[in-house]
Amino acid sequence: MFRPEDHYEQGPCNLADPERVLLATERLRRALAVIDAMPGRRREAFLLHRIDGLSYLEIARTMGIGVKAVEKHLSAAMLELVQKMQADELDE
């Protein structure tokens, strides 16, 4: 039987810390804005992989493209997301 107390330190829970929740919410909002602004095929491949959990081969079949094209779209999507999120953090 799973018992949370066996897996986590005892003590005050910081999960509901309002400042952490606010920061996480803002970071999620920024990430979604970056994803939303991606070119259509890049965004589609990214969402199929990260949200729907499709494999590269499944994405290729769904989108009617080759696996190498899927790799290219996903690499570009991750690079764009990381760079823009880092740039946003530097602007703060």
C-alpha cells in the first residue's frame, strides 16, 4: 500500500505557498504563449508528442510527413521554447 509519509519529508507543506503558485502560473502562461505562437506544423508536432504522447512514428503518420521531419519540428519547438522562456526570465 502506498503511504505518502514513506516518500516525503515530514513538515510544513510548501505546495500551497501563494508566491510559488503565482510564479508557476505565470511561467505556465508564458510557456503556453510561446507554444501558441509557434508555426502551425511545429506546434502541431509538439502538442502531439508532449500532450497526446504520440511517438515520432505516430506523429509522422498523423501529419503525413517523415520521421526526420518530425524530429526537426520537435527539435525546433524545444529550442524555441527554451530560448524564449530563458529570455523572458532575463527580462524580469
